[in-house]
Amino acid sequence: PQVVIPGRGRLLRGEQDARKTLEANREIVEYTVDQVERRLLEGQSAEEIVHGFHLPPHLASNPDLQPYYHTIDWVLRGLISKRVGY
């Protein structure tokens, strides 16, 4: 694509920019889901997961991955409740 207009965030200009940004979004989702599932299998509580969760530096510092509406603890709690309930 020459330009991708996302629902939120900046315009992605050109194939390389679009690919890099979409791959980073995929990576943060995969990492977050994987970590929640691993920690649940280890028997960690929701609070332990939320307070012990940290993104790798390259994801945490990526300007395209900064939260727009929700904080990471809100996302983590949503993932946890979908897997184990309230």
C-alpha cells in the first residue's frame, strides 16, 4: 500500500512503514497473550500477572504501540477474565 489510514494513530506511509507497524502490533498482541497464558498456567493470580507484567524494551518504547484508550493493566485484566472468568 502507498498509505494505510488506521482507525487510530498516524498515517502509515509506504509498504515498509505499514509492514513494520503492523508486525509490531502483531508482536505485542502475541507477546501479551503468551505471557498471560504462561503465567496463568504457572498458577499466578490476576494481580500477580498485572503487577509483574513488563513489555520488552523494543515494544514498550515503540511510539506506534503506545496506548490510546486503555492502559496495559486494563488489557491484561480483560485477557485474564476471558480465560478464567471473574
